[in-house]
Amino acid sequence: MPTIEKYLKLVIEKSGSDVHLVAGLPPKLRIHGSLEALAEKPLEPEACQDMLFEILRRDQRQKFQERRDIDFAYEIPGVARFRANYFQQSRGVAAVFRLVPNQVLALNDLGLPPVIERFLAIRSGLLLVTGPTGSGKSTTLAALIDAINERENRHILTIEDPIEFVHKNKRSVITQREIGRDSDTFPDALRAAGRQDPDIVLVGEMRDRESIGLAVSLAEMGTLVLATLHTNNASKTIDRIIDVFPEEQQGQIRSMLATTLKGVCSQLLLRRADRKGRVPVNEILLGSIGLSNLVREGMTHKIPSLIESGRGEGMQLMDDSILQQLEGGRITPSEAYASALDKGRFERFLQPPSASGGPASRSRERE
């Protein structure tokens, strides 16, 4: 058994998400969002490199030595898969392994808003799942793909770097392409996708102007495109897509987005108050004529108002979702305050206990 697998199995036992192995530091695990060092000596640079290189193929070693970083997937058969990133740093070689569960969780088990089910009825256009690294974007996308796979007879093509969740064919046909192994780049794979008769294309990440443009074009042609971006809310997501293009092309991309954008689910994972895990909070934007008009006219600053007016349809702002979790006692006031966009809205929850020893009355504050 490769030496590294003891750390990978340990993070599973501790219900963690990541393993950090850095030359010059002790091994660390990310447990419920926080890094925790193991009670071990710092890894010697040569020993750390030997341990990490033990699981690399010859071509992967060569690629790492040429580029000084590499992404790949590693599987412990019957246990779990991991998304790995190796990189060179000042003290030597380092690596981060992200746990990818073998089982794809059902949408109902993720704690997502029920309105997310509406995404399953969309046949064409662009659906985005956004959030920072480690916010559960891949898990949400995998659950959406699995739900479609169980209900529909469709061709689902995924383009990933590396492949994370391995999907079994159920009612749909699923083909999964890994960048670096099955295609050289995301743009290359997206250009080829149009000739592969897909009903749905999942793009692991829209990393640059070219891949964003090709994904939007594919959606405009009638394919349902699911993709991720590292943005925290719906309006920033749309701005990010538009801003990667030069000014002379922004009018065209606005017009294309206005036609194709069918929904945005932005996601954060916040630490539970009982410190026994994390809970998701989501901003939900659904496609509408109103959204199309705002995007086309470059008025994305009005999207929060559009979401507020669409609460009856299931739309919600990120801060509203955070407030729901706070009032339900599932997260702490400090966690809510740190994650909120409108900090002032949450300041009152940070007030110290009243003189009587109990918490300050929220009802009096609202009055």
C-alpha cells in the first residue's frame, strides 16, 4: 500500500474533506472547513517528494517536472476517489488531496432549496453553479447530473480536469472526458462537443475567455450547458462572464447571455454551530424576461431586487439564506456575519448577552 494512503483514509475516518502534505510542515487535514495538524513531525523535503511521487505514473512525473504543478485523480479502489494537485513551493514539493465521495448524493440529501428541482426541467441554455473553492459546487452538479440520468434518456457529456465523480449509465448515456488525457484543453473539448450530439454538456470550470465564449455559444445552439465559476452571487457571476471579454465584444456576450442564461445557484458552506459539519447557503436566480432585459441592458446591479421580487417563485438572496440558517440555530452569529454581504444586517446578532444572563431579545430589537 502506498504510504500516502494512510492519510487519505484518515481524512475519511475523520469526516474531513482535504489532506495537505507540504514539505517542512506536519501533515494537515481540513475538517469541517478548518485545517488541523496531525501530531507528527514535519515532513522532510526528500521524504515528502518520495511519498508523493510513489503514486505518479512516469508521464505524470515528467509533466510535473516540466510545469511544476499537476492535477490528476487518484482512487483507492472500493474506498474513495481524490482530486489531487501537486505543486512546487519554497520548501519543496506540496500536495492537496480533495475527497470525492464514491456515492453521488441525491439532491434531497444536500440541503439545497427545493426550487433547485426546477433546473431538471430545463432543456437548453446555460445553468451555473458558483462559489469559492470547497463550497460543494461539484457535489451539486453531480447530484443534478445523477437526477437527470435517473429520469431522462439523454446524452450527457462531461468535460473535467480531472474527472471527479464517475457516473454510471442509468437511463442516460454519460461520456466523461478528462483534460490532458482525452482532450488537450477545455476549448478543444468544447469545440468537439458540438459534433458529439450531446443533450447536456457539463463544463468542470469555465477558466478563460475562450472556454466561456464556447460554452455560451454551445448553449445558444440549443444544448443545456452546466458549468461552474468561482463567484459568490448571481450578479457577480454575470459581471465576471461579461468582464473577461474586451469592451468591443461585451455587447455581443450580453445579448447571448440574455438569451441563454436560465439559472444561477451560488453556494457557500458554513460551519455548523455544533461544529459537526457544514450547512449550505444558496443564492438562487431563475431565468425570466426580466433577467434577460437586465443582462441585455447592462443593469446587473438590479439583479438583487429582481431576486427579492421573485421570492414567491423560489428565488432567494444569499444573505436571506444565511439568515434562515442563523435563525434556525444551525450556524453561529459570527459565522453568519463573516459570510454575509450586508454586514450591517447581522450586527445585531453579535450583541453581548443582556444583564439578566439571557440573550438579548430579538423581538425588542425588531420593534
